[in-house]
Amino acid sequence: MVNPHIHVPYERVGQYLDFIKKHRLNLELYFPSAVLDSIKSTDIIHLKNTLDYMPSLSIHGPFMDLSPGAIDPKIRAVTMARFFQIFDIAELLEVESIVFHSGYEKWKYALAFDLWLEKSLKTWKVLTRKAVDRHIKIAIENVFEDEPTNLRLLMEEMGSDHFGICFDTGHCNLFSRVPLDEWIEQLKPYILELHLHDNSGAADDHKAIGDGTFNFDALFLLLKDKNLIYTIEGHAPEDVMKSIRKLNDYL
């Protein structure tokens, strides 16, 4: 039976703690920038001690206003500073992976993969050295990408076992203009993690697996030989439990 990671914002852990501990959930903890300005190492240690059943943990890094492929070096420096804070937390929690957004938006970069890639590499090469030292894997999540080329190019240039893809089903369903098998064909060698949620292609609803139109049958068939971190991104406890059941039906 698969025991996936469940996405929970750090500031909501207390609200759902009884539910989390009752079901002994593995967690993906999201740390937005506002939390990073107030959190202390003692808070992280307290959290780790509170989760006394020793769950497997991962982290979702901050993303609002951040740009790892920024043209402006000062914006990229702020982004890296935030990401360095996440690595300090990750080390205390002994996490398996950290998910970061790619920051790529084709219209913002005027379809210039090369420009985004050049600046992104400056960011990720530094952070991947930290990941290697701390035995952590970085997983880059597709968000606004409507096809996978920019992510594949980034993976090829990085060429690190500690740097891969977090494939997000909901974002693919919402934004993709190419078939699912093209995403998997290009990215399969690099996929480390899945973000699992569903929608009907109109909004990022974060519904339970099977409650929208994403083709999970095809996804799990295409990835049947991969050893992955499965992360459920549901917005309600009942959706989380439904997704856990559905995931175990597939696996």
C-alpha cells in the first residue's frame, strides 16, 4: 500500500494535526515567504518532535513573486535568498525532496527558451550543490508551461541525479496544449515526483483524483516502471482520503 505525501501549508499543520497524526500521513510542507520571515529553528524542531510517528517529509518552496530564471540579477538574488532559507529548514527536517516552481512563462520571456535557460542555470547549479551536500533532491514543477520543452532543456543542461521534475497533473490538465504522452516522453527520465490533483480544465480546483478530466489511467500506465514520490494536493481532508484510495487502486 502506497503512503503518499500530503501537501499542507506549514501554518495549517496545527489545524489538521489530529487528522495528520490519526492517519500517520507523510507530508509535503509548504513554506511561503511570509512564514520564512518569522519562523525560527526552534519552531522547526518543535514540529519535527510533534510528528513523533516519523513521517517521510518533503517541502514545497515559496514561489509568489520569485523568479529563478529572472533577467534582473537583483530579482534572482532575492529568489536565491528565499531558496537558501528553505534549504536550512530542509536540513533540520531531513526531507527527501524540495519542490520549486520553474518560473517560466512563455509570453514573459517572448518564447526565448535560451534566455530563461541561461539565467535559470545560474540559480539551479548553486542550489543543486547544496542539494548534493545535504542528500536532498530538487524537483522542478510544471506550472504555466503548455508543453515540456523548456523543462527538458533544463534537465539536460543540469544533468544531475539530484535535480529532476515534479510533474503536476492539475497544471498539465489546465495549461497543456500537447498530449500527455508527449510530456511523459520528454520528461520521464527526469521525473522524481508527482503532484496529484484533478480539475475540469477551467480552473486549478485541486479536486480529488478522478473528480475531473485528467487521464490518470494513461499517466500511471506510462510511469508504471518509475519509483516516485507521490504527493496529493487536495484542499479538503475528504479529497485527500479519496485520492489516497484512488492512488492505491492504480498502484
